[in-house]
Amino acid sequence: MAMANLPSMQQDIIRYGMGTYFALGLVGNICNCIVFTLHFYRRRASSIYFLSLSILAIIYLIWSIVPLFYTLNYTDSQTQLLFYCKVRLFLSYVLGQCLRYVVVFACTDRFFIILFLWKVLDIL
């Protein structure tokens, strides 16, 4: 009896849990894009990294979560089209890695700026 409710519980978790995750992520990343395009922040190099991080996160959310919502009411396209299955998984992986690399680049940029300032102030 408990096993009969499992698929409907999974659908409800995807529908409401991932729906909340998707909505909050989309709104938060759009707000980040608005903030980091302001004139005050455009002068900083790290804001360009964070702006690109927000744009990539929006693309990642749309690419990875929208097909989950589609499969709640219709048949899964991944089971019917092998090419789509491989492309979707590959692009999800690549976009996820791009998000991580942008964070690493932003941290590296900040590290070298602090290191440069430390060397300049040490010389003076």
C-alpha cells in the first residue's frame, strides 16, 4: 500500500519542491544580474565574474529543471530520443562545471589582487 503512493509522492516533491527551488533561483539570479549591471559595480572585475555566474545559473536552471516539469505530465523525451538524452546530460554537466569554474576564477582574481596590494604596500 505504501509503495502505491510513492510515484505520486515523487511527483509532488518534484512539482512543489523543485518548483520552489526553480522560482527562487530564477528570481535571485535575475536580481543579481540587475545589481551587477549597475554603474557602481561594473567598474570592478569581480562583478563581471558574478554577472556571468548569474547568467550561467539562469541558463543552467532552465536547461536542467524545465524538462523535469515537462515529464510530470507528458512522456519523457529522454527515453525516446537517444541524441537528446546524451546532449541534455552533457550540457547539464558542462553548465554545472562552468558555474564552478567561474567561482574559482573570481576567487583567483581576488587572491591575486590582494597579493599584488600586499606586495605594493610591503615595498612602500
